[in-house]
Amino acid sequence: MQINILAGGETALWPNDLFDLPGLWIGADRGAWRLYQHNIPMLMAVGDFDSLTSDELHVLESHLKANEIIHVKAEKDETDTELALLYAQAKNPDEINIFGATGGRLDHLLSNLWLLADPTFEKIVEKTKIIDNVNSVSYLKPGLKTVTKIPNAKYLGFMPLNSVSNFKIIDAKYTLDSTDNIYKMWSSNEFVSKMVHVSFDTGVIMVTQTRDKT
């Protein structure tokens, strides 16, 4: 089962085929309103909905069943996207794709990118991606791992999100021989074939595949 989460980020960054993708949908805050506007059925709408007008919220609440909308207080520990991810995880999916999570406020972007470093999401680290029209972000747990090139991506990057030991980039254009706990973005790397192998012993690594907008 595939679950897609639509957050309330920039619509200009949506993939062109967003609503043709397979899977079930969860709307996070304004993402739920946008799903409603495009007549996309939702498993759940979740958030404080502070980005909606009172009229929009009323329409959304009228459209969904009581058990399909979770309206939380604005003063909360979790972000709206985090709440949506918690609900998605509970469904035990094979894959989770998050859209509308890039662009806009920098604090929101960083919060979204670091979600999978939280031990709460340990079971879905390698099942989850954050995707827009030029970027695909995935996550790796320890071990010898294979990263497969996605279509149209040119650049490859790796970012340790917590305590990562013995990190090696084995067969990309630029290799890396065993570093411990260096918190930097190893960016602008490239594939030399369709796959790149990395290995590490502890922690979570974020993997970016991206291209220039033009």
C-alpha cells in the first residue's frame, strides 16, 4: 500500500503528475483543502488548519466524515506534517510519499527534512520520501545500501541527520572513505552508473537527488 501526504507548501513545486499518482491520500492542514479542491478522496485531514479561512474549514468539515478529520490545537508539539506522517505510519504502508513539504518558510522545510531522524519513525525511515518537481529526498538506515538513480536527476547528496559512524561513499563520482559524526551536506555528487553504494554503522542519512530548475 502506498500513502501520499499533501502538505500546504508551494503548489508551484508540485510534480506535474501529482494527482495521477497511485495510492491513498492524507491532507495536512492546507494540503487537505487542496485535495478537496481537486476532488481527491482522503483517508484523513489533519492539522490545526490555521492556514484556512473559517469558511474553508467549514466546507472541509462538511465534506468529510467526523472520523476523517483531526482538528488539533495550534499550540502543539508536532507539526501538521508530522501528525500526518504518524497517521500514515499507523497504516503500515509499503511506501509513503510527502508532497507540498518544500518551499515557503525555512523552519518548516528543515522540520520536514529532519522528521525521519526521530526514533518515532524508525519503522518507516526507508519507506518515506519527500518529493517536489526537482528534488527527491529519501532516507537510509545503517548497513551497505544501494541508491538507484531516478529519472532526470543530475546531482546526488548525503546528509547525516544524527550520529553517523564509519560513513563511506563507495562508487559515486566523488567517493568518501570513512568519516564519523561530520554534520555537513555532502552535496553535488553524481552517479557514474545507475546505482551508488554507501555504507555506515549508526544513525540516519538523508539522500537527495536533484536537478537544476532550468
